[in-house]
Amino acid sequence: MTEHSLLDTEGMRQMVFVSPEGRKEVLWVAAAGENQWRVLNVPVWQYGISYGTIVSGRPDRGDRLRFGQVSEPSTGATVRAVVPRPRVARDVYHSIIQPGIVSEGTGVGPATHYDPPLVAFHLHDRTAVQGKVAAYLDGLMNEGIITHWEIGDPELEPEETPDGPVEERIDELVHQRPPSPT
């Protein structure tokens, strides 16, 4: 299965993820087996999760699921970049970051824009963040085009969760439903 064939509209549901800081993020997932779900969005706040990651979930309020654990990591990786004001992350991603990474021979996309300052995007190959892509992003930092970048799932194993309950924030970031395949 290729990264771009992940969008299967059968069995799509919303899944609630909570970061160690208590940030709630609602991502779309598609059935990938018994109680297994493939992540269909690029997360903004979650670490250890990327587009294409297979996760388990349990029922939550309404039709939503609640994240359980990572069953299989994505072959790709989430990278986040922050742009200085007055720039807008969406514009910088589409005009500079995406074309530059593609020119380095790496597949990139989809992306989540948390405008104005942040874009989270998916690299199709996890290992691509090392070498040319890292050097390219570092170069953008040196030029002042971005102020910071990081890989959102640096380890194949998910991060340990903090001891004790996490206080969830009231607000949540709800991602758009991915487009249906044409």
C-alpha cells in the first residue's frame, strides 16, 4: 500500500488524541483491521504519531474514538516548521518548503496548516529527515524564512506517557475530514 492510497472513506472515524501537555487534537482515522485505525491527518500537537500510523482506539463520547496506543509506526514522519511574523506558514510551505524538499528528491505531503505561524507536514520517507532535508530546513532557518523546525515522531517507539492523569484543556484542534479519492 502506498502512502497516497491511505484515503479509504469506508470506516472513517474521528479519534481524540491528548498530548502530555493536555492539548486535545481530533484526527481522522480509517479502519485498518480489528480495532486498528490508520491516521489520515498530519498531527500538530501529538508526538510519536504521523500520517499513516496504525493505532488502536476505544470508544469515546459520541461516535468518536479515543487513542489507545501505536500498533505500527508510519513509514514517514511528521515535521513541524514555524515561520516568523508577518509570514504565513501556509504560504511558506507551498511556495518554499514543499518545492525545496521535492527538489531534494523526497516526497512530501499532506500538510496541516496552523496559521499563521506553524505548518506540520508529512515526509513520505522517515529517513529523509536526516541529511539533505535537515540541511535544507537548517538553511531556511539561517535565511530567516523559518525560525524553528522539528521532527514530530523522532523515535519508532511512542514517548512514555507522564505519570498520573493529564489535565485536558477545554479547547481542541479538530482536523478537517480528508478528501475522498477521485
